[in-house]
Amino acid sequence: MKVVTVDFGATNAKIHKVSFDGEKLKLTEIARFETRGQYIPTKNRDILLWNLPKFYDIVHEILRSLKDVQGVSFSSWGVDFALFDDWGRLVMLPYHYRDERTAGVMEKFLTSFDKRRLYQITGIQFMPINTLYQLYSMVISDDPLLKISSKLLLIADAFVYWFSGEMVSEYTLASTSQMLELNTKNWSREIVNAIGIDEKLLPDVVKPGTVIGKCKCGDMKVIVSALHDTAAAVLSVPFDDKGIFISSGTWSIIGVERAEPIVTDKAFEGGFTNEGGFGNVIRFSKNTTGMWILEECNKHLKKDYAKIIEMARAAQTSKWIDPDHPIFQKPGNMVSKISKWLEESGQGNFQSEAELFRIIFESLAFNYAFVIENLERVTGEEFRTIHIVGGGARNDFLNQLTANVTGKVVTAGPFEATSIGNALGQLIALGEISDVQEAREVVKNSFHILEYTPKDSETWREKYIIWEEKVKKDQQIF
């Protein structure tokens, strides 16, 4: 059995052919291409967009060349969307979530909709980039695109439509929008009305693991696996017992799987989110900054990734940043932003590129520990193991730092977690794998998982306390 996975990430896309012999998976990378947003000038300002037709062209050429493949599914980041008219035409290149059109929009929406009520309905973390606020920005600016649009499709949903002809909204992806009801797993009429859009704009929600139909450019079936990249990645986590996952990429999503959502006051105050997972579970988690800061720094510094890790490992620092601070969330000269943040926080500037990299990695590890401590407070549970999956799991230096700071065992792998989870969801839909538990046994049989045990935890705990006091002193919630 062979399936194809198309994973659209925020910086690049990967296409894999995945073979399954009944016991093990084998991944073969077919293609990889850049997906970064691009600025396009308008009358008022340059706007940041995704060139979706370009991505489609590349994927189409590859899919039409493949033989002996039974299924294909797509995955993407959440929140961003494409709009289509009555004839099924894309009306405009989709906005990038880092475009400035949502500045202040969340706050404006929440003046007329109770924040606690919104969390009770959706269970979703409050982020200005959420689909809700992107849509509301169009409503309050009287954007003419809304007047000619008849359907909204999130990014991976758009590719399902282009390759199958069916317009649906897959549950795990839709759950990132902050417009889906936790209880019904369908669009909230109350929220839709508050935004001021037509309910018909939103397609029917379908479960992950649904076969949609025949692919337009081959004999394979189009399947909605878990279309949200993190939901797919978490499906590939080789849990032995209850544990914490970190899906590590441009973003780091830190959380646990649960049978039911948590919408308590502590969850609300802590900024945790309840997103959909494969197999009728909730991913109770928090989105934090991942490799984004390093990626933006490296646009300027242009260093080999292995060299960056080597330099950081050899350096020392007593300076740190808050990776989740708003100053680091928009594109720009990230090296200058870090320099400015350090100076303004009274720490002085970094003295070398090596120290800069060390600052980034230590700050990420400290931030992971901060989120994990709050996660354990909210759930009332203590976890012994952290499972890091995704591209960032290749960073053995950060993996070891995370073990040291948290005092927990860290496992790393699989690295191509989203593609693997995408394939597993397809194989479950096609009846080749029975359920999620069997899928995770397949992962253990197929991939080498690395393990990191804590070292010098007392020393690192002392450093963490200093970081917390310097960086997070105004964010202590519990």
C-alpha cells in the first residue's frame, strides 16, 4: 500500500511517498519547495500573501506523474484561508497570518463579545492571527472580497477541493479558527453572527479519516487525514504512557491529548487551547514560538544549521529573551530586534553570533519549561516524558537543554512527523491500520527514537528561575 502526503509548512512544503508493508512505514521524499509568504504592493501598503496557485502547480505536476499510489492527503498550518466565488474560482491570493491587517482587531471584537464566553464555546487560545479576527478585519474594513465570496476554505481544505472537486472543512483544521463549537464540533452560529458573515460561507465539517473521492489527476483517492499539520504530527507521537508532546517547527506546540476539553478559569487565564485531534481526542496545548526566531535571524546571518548548533554549544550566556514577546512575532531584522530587546530589558547586548544563538536556544528551552509547568498546573497531572516530533526534533542541543531545564526525559522523533501522521490517517481511512493505537505501534516499529535524560538539573533550575524573574515576571498566572 502506497500513499502520498503533501505537507505545507509556513516556510517550506514537503511531498513524500509512504509505503506500508503491514508492519513498517517507509518514507521517500519526492519534492521540497519554499512556501514563504510574499509582499505585494497595494494603494495603501504592501500586503503579505501566500502564492497558493504556485504551490498547486508544483503539486499537480508531481501527482499526475505518480503511479501505483492508493491515496493522497494534504496538511497545512491553521487559521489562514482562501475565498472562492460562486463559480469555484479563487478570488484572491490568501493573506498570510503575519500580515498586519489583524492589528488591534481581536481587541475590537472582544469589546462586543464576552471573552470568557468565547473561550467557553470554542476552547481556543486567543491569538490575533485566528481566522475569526482575520474575517472580522474584512468585515469592519468593508472589504469588497467578502461580497463576491461564497465559500471559505482553510489552506489544506483548498487543496482537497482543487484535487477532488469537493468543498469541505476538515475538523482538526477548522478547530484552529476559534469559530467551532467544542460540543457540537460544528460552526458556532453565535460567533458567525457576531462576526457579521453569512453562515453559508463556511463548508460542512467532516471528520479526519474520511475518503472524499477520486483525485482529478490520478487513480488515487483524495482523503482528508488530519489536515492540520500539528494534529497529523501528534498522531505520529510514539506514546508509551501519558506524556507531553512538542511539535517543533516554526512554531512549537506544547500539549497533551485528552478525551475532553478543559475550559476552566486556569486554562483560560493560562492561554491554553483545545484543538481537534485524530480519533476523537482533544489536543490541549499552547502555541509558542519555535524555530521562527532562528529562521529570521539566519535570513541575515546565512549560517549552516549544523554550524549554528556547534557555535551555540560552545558559547555561554547569562542573557535571555522571551520568545513569545510581540516584538518577535512579525517578519523583519530579527538580530536587531533581539539586540533591542536585550538592551531595553537591561541585560546589555550579545557579544558574538555564537552567544546570540545560545540566547535563542536557552530561551526556547526555558519557555518550554514555563509552558509545561503551567500545563501541569491546569491539568492537575505530572508528566514524566516529553516527546518532541517534527523538524525541530533534529536539534540534539535543544533537546538536551529541554531535558536539563524540565528535569524530564525527552524523546526525539520521528522527524517527519506531519507526513507520517498524514500517512497514518490515510491508512486508517483505507482500512490498512485499525486505529490510533496500532498506528503508534507502527511508528515504533518503523523509526529510531532518540532519548535524552536530564543533566545538571539543579544548575539549570537555578538558571530557569533567573530567566523567569527577568523575562516572565509579569506573566505569572497561578
